[in-house]
Amino acid sequence: MLLAWDKVISPLNCKGTVKDAWNWGTVSFEQDDTRLALDIAEQASLSLLAVRRAGFATGEFGKTLSDRGDTVSEGIIREIIRSNRPGDSVLSEEQLTDDLNRLNAERVWIVDPLDGSWEFGTEGNDEWAVHIALWSKQCVSTEATAGISVAVVALPAKEKVYTSFDSIESIHTAKSPMRVVVSASRPPGWISRLTDYLDLEIVPMGSAGVKAMEVVAGRADAYIHAGGQYEWDSAAPVGVALSCGLHASRINGAALNYNRADPYLPDILICNNAVASELLRVISEVCGQYES
């Protein structure tokens, strides 16, 4: 589901229930996880927008600015989770050490306080995101969710928020040529070879969350990545995509699993179900040739 920055609407038919997205007041422990996830995304997003405005105003750009944004957003996310869900574990890109006690936890928040650091530090670039996902042991047996019970992907500079709850199935007619979004900085080395088999338009973009939401919104047919990622890069985007009925897997078709001892998750395919089988077949053939 897509939330305009000040309203909650459906991204697909624009006829969903409309209400104030952020006017929920203070979130208490008793309030549900969906509301809490949205509150976390809101507070982190607003803090990042403020850091970015202040940085650009004083001539601060690039890694210095993105590092500052990461630190501020991480602190806000952890404080809200600690205050409202003290028994939950957290897996985050910015944590200094990975507390492996999370492997025995019933619930783990998998978060990326700032996805798209280079883009965040570049004035005029809106391709960065905040990822908030809640992994639940109760959902692990359900392949349709990859263990993700709640997911929010906020795109603050685009003033959009996508969620896994109250979703509408994302059904889009495949484009011709098929539009495939890839990393602007680390596209798969073999990606151009897919055009030997398929009529493709390859579109480089920043942020895993931004690229995945292009597929959710129907502006792209597929998001393909094989340049290395971690669980926090894909957990929230996958949670949203699966809730909309899209295909999400490893590029070899294997299921995506989260809250593992090693959070490295090197590749991903999120796509329209209508093209999933064909893409998996061609990727397998091209990767086999590429590796040989």
C-alpha cells in the first residue's frame, strides 16, 4: 500500500481509504506493530530530511552528510523500538556489533536507517529510503511473507511511503520492452547479456527500496540485483512486494530467508509474476555462461 506523505491511499487504484498518515500521536506499547512501524518510519524520515536540509544549507555533502544522517536515524529508530518493544531484537546496518541473541528471539526488527547513502548526500537526488521490517518467528513457515510480518519503505524525498498492510494485489501488464531496474553503482556484471534473450530497457537507480517500489508501483517489471546486499537492504522492500502478490526470490529462484546468523544476502529478484519464470530461466542461462 502506498501512503502519500500526508494521506493514506492505495497505489494501484487510488480509491483506498484516505486518512491522516502521521496524526496518531504518541505510540504506546499497546498499539499494534503496524502503527509503530509507521511511527518509526515517520520519525526517521523527518529527522533525515532535517539533517539533509541543514547540511546542504551549510555546504555539507557526500559521505560526511550521509554518515550524519545514518547516525541520527539509527538513534531514533532504536530509541522508539526500545521504548515501545523492549523485548524485541534489532538487526541494523549501523549497529557496531551483531547481537546473535536475535537468533533465538521471537521478533526481530530488521532496519536500514538510510538506504542510498550516496544519493542522500547528493543535492537534487531523491533516490534514498528508510526501511523498517519486523521479522516474526510465527511467520517463518509462511513462504508468502519470508517471515516478515510488517514492512514499511519510506521514500522521504519523494514524499511517499509503502507498507505491507492493507495491500492490494499488484497486477500489471508486462511492458515492451520489459523495464528492469538495477543498481546505479553495482549492477550485475552480466546484466547487459540479458538483452541477448529478452527485449529489455535497463534503468540504473539508487537505493534498493526505491528500485523495489518501482516494481510495486508498476513503473518497472523487475528489480534485479547481484552485487552484494544484506538483510536490511531487502527485508522491508520484500515484505511490501510480497504483500502485493509480487514475486520475490534469490536470482536462482530460492526462497528469501531472514534473521540468519550471517545477514549477507547477495542477490535478489523482485518482479511481476507474469515475467518471473522467464527471467529466472534467462538469468540461470546467462549466469552459467558468465561464470564459465
